[in-house]
Amino acid sequence: QYLIRSGNLRQIYQLIDQNIGISRARLAKITKLSKTTVSSLVDELIAGGYVLDCGAGASQQQGRRPNVLRVNGAGNVVAVISWRRARLDIALVAADSKVLLRSQVPLEEQDDGVEKITQAFFGTLLPAVGSARLMGVSIIIPGIVDSERGRILSTVIGVGFEDPVIERLSRALAGYSLCFLNDTACFAYAESVFTRIEEPYFAYINVSKGVGACLFADGKMLRGAGAMATQFGHYSIDRNGPECPCGNRGCFERYGSTGALVRRFTENVALLEKLGVPAEDVNGKVIFDHLDDADVSATVNSWIDSIAFGIIGLVHIFNPEMVLIGGGISREDEHFIRPLREKILNGAMEQFAKDLEVEAAALGNNAGLLGACAYFRQNF
């Protein structure tokens, strides 16, 4: 398997990947390598099938127009497998970030996740690669990935540090380059790459059944994509609060996740009876559909207060220039993002709030898959 190992070669590939239509001259200027060296490296990437020379491109300068370069999307793909509580989301994503295949594999509680991933890879993904080259496999985990120790921890999928999941998958998929990534990190990386965020210091907060966070400093993700930089959802905001599956008490996600919001309603039998909604049908959308009810509105507002309280703490610790809010609930601009922004900016210290932007994440359902593919291409 042809892998990009040379430091300079990798740097050239990364720049072509990040800058569609870049020229050899521009690469030489950015890298400060000689034009001869850059041309040699580009030729090697072209010969290896990783890069395409697309001929002369547009130029504002007089004289010969430079040839432009781009990654060979059709010839190179990354397999992405997102391990979730009740299913696997599987996809093939081309090197130019086009999603070529996307499917789901249901998971039952008794299923062995490693065996299901192996079956999905060999049974569905690998046959669909066809004549393209499989660059590698990105496996997305809703939890901590400790790459140094080769262990993962996820209360969502029920995997502990003592479970040899990475070892088993490495054996099952031997011969293929693997990377294990945290789910929030994949969402955040996609936002960073595909929306061209200009702020060098920003935080991505994933509000879902739990709460995740990913921090960027000088435009780079802190400590990689394994969620080892922060476990924001397990930052305690009440030492006497409810016990969390992680073993701590008062964890932020016990108050500020959509799972916490749903619990507020399922535990309020009288409110559910008034709304005529069975407890098993309660989710974020159902709740926001009933905001015209005063009790529902008050409950949601109190929940947003909890989220703002936690994020204000993060703002005071990290001092980001932007906070991006992800998760399905972030699509609720008027009733979620706007009041959350107001509460954060009004609650944070003036010096930290005056230039702070609080926005909803821009990308949709494919963000995690695209982020996982992009991270693999840029780092493996």
C-alpha cells in the first residue's frame, strides 16, 4: 500500500488538499522549498495517483498561466464507520470529500460491535471501493480515544478502558491503515476545514444526548481528535448533583444535554399528561413543537440557562473568539441559539464577552463523515 510518509511530501499533499487549484509556484512560496524540489514532490504524488494536474488555470499575472493541482478524488477513498448506540453509520468518502456511499447497520444490545464493524467493512464498504485505492479506515467513537494506550472509553456504546476494542479491530482489519476519532472532534474538524473559520481560537460544543467539546488554538485542534484535551460534558458544575455514569457527580451533560432536557419532561408526568405526549415519544423536536405552552417554555428556558452556565465557565477558562454550537438542536435558531447567545454574552465577564461570537454550526448531517475523512487525509 502506497502511503505518504515523507514530511515534505505529506506537507505538499496537505496543501493541495486544502487549496483546490493551487499551483507549483504557490506551493514553493508557502513551503519555502525550491521550485525544483516542489515539482519533484508533486510529480511523485501524481505518479502515485494521489494528485491530478488539471492544466493551465486562471491567473491575474501576465505570461504563461501556471498549471493547477487538485487531489485525485475519484482514485482515492476513505472508509468511515461511525459507531453509535443503536447503529453503525458507514460511508465511503472520496479524497475530494464527495460521499460515494452511505448506509446504516442496526445494532442490537447483545451485538458485538467489533464483529459488526468487521462485517460492514468486508461485506459492504470494501466491495464498493472498486478500482479506487482505499487510503484507510476512520472509525468514529462517541467517547474518549486514548491513542497512546490504545484504549477507548464510551458510556454511550458501553466500552471501557479495559476492553481491547482497538486491538481487536486492528487484528480484524490488518493490512489497512486505521484511525480512531472522537465524534465531536470530527464535527469540529469539518467546520474548521469546510467553512474556513478565520478565528484561530474557537470552541465547538456538541449538544446532543451528551455534551462534547473540541478546542482549537492557533487554528489547530488541541491534542488531536481523540477528545483527550477536554471532556467538557464531564466537567462538574454541582458537586452534590446527580450521579453520572462516568462516576462523577453533577456533570455538565446531566444538565445541559438534549438527554437532560428529555429527562426533565419524562420525569414530569403531569406536564406530559397535559400535553398528551407519551414519555417514550419525547425528544427535542417534540418539546420545541410545544413551546407555546408556558410550562414547556419555562422548562426549556431553564435548560438553556444550564447550557449557558457551563459554556460561560469554558469561556472564562479558554477565552475563545468563537463558540460554535453543534447537534441537531442547533437548527433551532430563534428558540435556542439566539437566547443561548444572549445568556452567554450577558453572563461572561466583559473582557471575555466583548468580541465573542456564538453561532450555530453550519454543516449538516454529513459533517462527521466529512470531518473523519478530512482528518485522516491530513494526519495519517
